[in-house]
Amino acid sequence: MPRITLPDGSTREFDHPVTAHEVAKDIGSGLAKAVIGAKIDGEICDLATTIDRDCKLELITPVDRKTGESSDEALYLIRHSCAHVMAEAIQRVICPRIELVYGPPVENGFYYDMRLPEGVNFSSDDFEQIEAEMEKIIKEDRPFTRFEMPVDEGMKKLRDEGSKYKLDNAERAVEAGSDRLSWYATGEPGKNWEDLCRGPHVPSTGRIGAYKITSLASSYWHGDADSDSLLRVYGTAFADQKQLDRYLEQLAEAKKRDHRVLGKQLRLFHVDETVGQGLILWTPNGAVVRQELQNFISEELRKQGYQQIFTPHIGKLELYKTSGHFPYYQDSQYPPLIHHEHLKMLADDGCSCAQLANSMKEGEVEGYLLKPMNCPHHIKIFDSQPHSYRDLPVRLAEFGTVYRWEQSGEIGGMTRVRGFTQDDAHLFCTEDQLAEELVGCLSLVKIIFKTLGMEDYRVRVGLRDPDSSKYVGDPKNWGKAEQACREAAKGLGVPFSEEAGEAAFYGPKIDFVVKDVVGREWQLGTVQVDYNLPERFDLSYIGPDNQPHRPVMIHRAPFGSMERFIGVLIEHFAGAFPTWLAPEQVRVLPISEKSADYGREVFEMLKAAKVRVTLDDSNERIQAKIREATEWKIPYLLIVGPRDAESRQVSVRARGFMKDLGAIPLDDFVATVREEITTRGAATVIEEHFQAAATA
RNA sequence: GCCACCGUAGCUCAGUGGUAGAGCACACCCUUGGUAAGGGUGAGGUCACGGGUUCAAGUCCCGUCGGUGGCUCCA
């Protein structure tokens, strides 16, 4: 008879099979009331699950009594159950003929995919009504009742009901090894709403807590673009209103630091539909941030022995045929630029687009390509001279702008664009130098992320799929390169994962993924080993044996692109850039016209010290000037009035303190702000000046 | 690319087929003030673009462009 081990190690024995709920009752009536599910030998189950064998049992309550937080399991049960309630409400409120497809819990909530019958539609305007219906179902506190059938019988039921989607789900379950199919009725089977579902669920609808329908999207059946288009309704649910409110606040907070919102507010960049989708116009403020960042990266590159180069934005088609970019990746490139005479000739001949594409592939029409990658140009620089092994490694760096035809639905803000500038570099080295070069690439990343305070990132090492033969290069070298990537990643001291099958066909790679303050992940740069391009371009160096050898290439763009990186940076800092990056570093605010002359003097002095400073000599009151300046997230505001002019001081209001920190001599301020800027924030001397005021 | 929703002043947004609105920003005037909005006046619009329905369209329909959310893709 079942002997049940609880998480604290204690055991309970029963002389008959019991349900998880009965065990909870046996422990205490309070627990029995609170509990919403169980974990039996690590597997999450309904509370009504019968236990007839020895097992480990964990009871799931909506909220942990000690921490006040919900476990992942509790949220899983609540959200999965809420998906059912939402689906029922939608069928009742919108249309009963809506076909249900699939409704799982996901991170931060749940969704339900459904197929709408012809002519039926709904929008976010209907959310309120659906939520009202959900409220009713929850108030009724109907039990989630599980019932099972043998596969044959279950399939027949589904066929009779005529839902191809549910039938498909069942077939998949059977393929995965199920010998029975299960349904959950919200109430009484055969009488109330039901759904084919593996479960588990909370015991009854009343236990769902707080919920909200969040958005509407579309999806494809099986994720296949050629298959049926489905409507996906997103929602979220929590154990209680407080948690839901907190989540919604986080969402609102995330929206406020969205780089697209801040980009507009702080005039960092502009996208103009008449210029083109996904083409970033860097406005003066954004250009400052980018320029400062590029200067910083360039300095570090020089320290590491990189040489800076410049290459044009286009190159002959032939070049990209050699590299393999054309026509292999033609779909993700802007169409080629072709010669006038060709264009004219083809037009006169009434040539179709398809014919044109064909003749370009065949080499009958020459043209140029807007470069989708910088490597071919860099390779040509490397190859413009013979190389001795003594020259290696050669490290060529360029902030190189590339253009890619991203799918229109994917483009947005600065993080997914069609024209972008990579902090690109290509390293040409010997097989033996590879490991050390990889370490060098990663140390650069480390320095820069640290300076920017972006310490919450992880590294993904992409390795070969052991079952595939698509990879180019010597398997022995691959093994060594993979090991080198692994070691280099380890040396960073941040979490990293190895992912088999994620390598490019031409070499293993290391990707950097950063997390922003609200927990979203962004893939930034990569470091990739390449055995393919040196082969394709027939690169060589002369070794100590006086024989030609093939160099190995490393592509590295550790920040991905300036666009995406700065997009992420805007969100990371919520627009409040550290002083060295801030478009406007200091603003001088004279109290009134009486102090205008001194204000101008302060302004000129800072300008001469190469500080990005402005003077607000408008005839507003000081309160209004401060408010205005605060909205621009300027690091330092200098309030100057007759008192300050008298003593040649400035009254400092530093961003983040939101109050008057007191006055310091003008010369001291200039010197300290300079130091903060040149050390890129390593010295935050200003605050030390005001220790007492700042902490008061 | 696919699906849904959206596009009104520089920005944020109201606007029920019948005379295009508010707040902020901007310009000018008054105000000259010590740490998050002083007051007044004014200017600002092809309601994304193109077609259609209607006596009448910002509003309804179709198309195009663009945005948002998702799906798919991502050298």
C-alpha cells in the first residue's frame, strides 16, 4: 500500500489508494483548502490523481507561504486552466463554431490558438466582454473534471465532432506513446464545456486567481506558413491580483524604456517611411552616442593589435559568387544593381524579372551587390599582399555597413533593420593561433560590457550536429576549434551553454545574448570560426617550411550592429546614458537674466573643456527649466544665480539624486566632470564632492 | 512574406456619416524668479496615400505604404 514521501523527508503510509488531495487533508485542513495540484515523483498532476504506489509527493499551493511567490508549477496550473476558461468564454461570447487548436501555458502567461469560421472575427475591443464571461465561469467555481477513453473510442468521438485540429493533437499524443486520450470538462462531462487536454489543471475554475487577456496575434498551424492561419489570443494569470498588478506594472515600465519610445522622446534616431523601412536615420543625439561608443571600441581594438580599414558599400556580383553569398542567400539581399546599358537592353528586349535573375546567376549580366557582409572586402585586403606566417595574425577591423532584405514583418525599431553597421573584424591566423585569438575576441567583449554595466549576459557556444555531414573543413580541426571556443567561453566567467547543431556549416561559433532590465533576451554579436571562405578565396600564407598554408578566419562582431546594440543600450540605461555617452552632458540654468552673463561664462568654460554643454537662457522660472532638463535625462544641471556668480561656484543637481546637492567651485566642477568623461565613468568624483548632501 | 489591430498638429491622444479638437512642444508679449510646469496671445492639418460608396467620408468599402503584436525566416 502506498508509502508517500513528502519534501521534508517525512513519510505517510496508507492502507488503501488515496488521491493527492486526501493526502493534503491528512496533513492539515488549511493545506487541503489551499492546494491546487501535486507533483508525484516529479511529475505535475491533478489533485484528484489517485496514488496506489510508493512515491514522492509535493503539494502545489498557489503561493509559497514563506516567500509570497508562486512556484512555476503553480503558475503552470493556473495559466493552463485559465486558457480553458478563456476558450470557453470566447466560444460563448464570440461564436460557438470557433475551432480550438492548442492552448498551452507559456512564459509570462498562456495563449490559445483557434480557427475562426468564415466571417467571424474579433478584436481587442472584445476583451472586456470575454473577461466578463470568464469572470462568470470562475464565479461558478466549476470543477475541472478529467475523463479518459481508449484511443479508438476517443478518436471516434473527435471524428464525430469534426475537429481536424483536435484530431491532429490526439494523433500526435498517440504517436508520442499515449494509450488513452483525456479530456477536461469545466464541470460535468457531457454537460459542460470540454476540451481534449493532457492536463493537469487546478481543481476548479474558482482557483484561477487573477487574469487578463493581453493581446491578439496570428500563428500558423504547426508553425507552417503554408498551413492554416490561426488566431492566437494571449493572456496571463497569477495566483492573486497583487501579482498580476505587479506584472502589469512591469509591462508598463518596459514600455517606458522601450528604445522606440525613448528614441523619439530623446531624439536619438528617426525612421522615415519615405527613406525606407528598417533604415535608421541617426539624428544628432543618437549620432553622439554611436560616435562615442565607436571611439571606445576603436581604442580597445588598437590596444589589441587590430588595424582599422574602410571598404565601399558595394562590390561586384562576381565577388559574392566567390564568397557564396550570391545567389545562395539571394532572398535576403537587396536586388543587385546592374549597368545602365544592360538595364536598357533588357528593357528593350522585354525581359522579365525571372529572366533577369537567371541571366545574373549565369553571369550573362554583370552588376553590383549592396554588400550583405563585409568579409569579402576584408578578404581582398588580406589577399592584396603575400603573407608570411610571421605576419599572422592579421586583424582587420571596420565599422562596416551592410544591407539585408529582412522580411517586412520582422523589421522594427533599431533592433531589426535592413541597413546596419557591424563592429566587424576579420582575423586571419594559423591553426595554432586560433585558440588565443578567440580568447582575445572575448576579452574585448568583457571589457566593453563591463564598462557599460551590462554584466547580465550569457554565451552560447554553437557546435556541430554530430549526425550531419553538411560541414566543411577537416573534422580534426573542427574538434580543435570547438574545444577552443569552449575554453574561451569558459574563461569569460559568465554562464554559457553548448548547443549541438547550432554551428554554421563553415565553423563553430560563440554568440552573446544579453538580458535587459525587464528580462527580455537579445542576441547581439557572434565570434565565428570559418574554414570555408579561406578555401573559396584560396587564401594562403607562407609557413616556416617555405610552403603555402591555408589560414583560418575568425569573423567577429561582438556587438552585432551599432543599431541593435544601441537599441539595447537605450533600454539598458532607460535613456539615462552615463556622462561619457550622454548627448548632452551638462546644462547650465541661470536663475534669471541677472545671472545670464555668469551662466554664459560657465557654459563657455565647459565648452572649451570639450564638455557637451547647453545653456538655457530662456525667460522661464528655474522650476520649469529644471523640469525640462530632467526630461532630457541630462547627467548634470548647473543652477547659477547671483550667489554662485559672487563666489564663482555652481550649484549642482546630478541626475539620479533629484535634488540640490549644494555648490562647488566652478573650476572643480569642470575638472571633475572631465575626469568622469575621460575615464568613462570609472571615476564618479562629482558624487564624492557631495557625499553628505547625496546621502542626506 | 503571412495573420490581426492601428495610422488625426512636432509629441501624446479625443473625435457617434453633417463646420477638424485638447494638452504638451513652438512663436511673440508680460513676468526676473534659488531646485520637477508663472500668465497671456498666436501660429500650426491634403485626418498616411490612392480609388470607391454617399446629397455629404477623419468616420463606411477596396488597394498601397507605414507602425504595433505575433508566426515564419535570420549567412
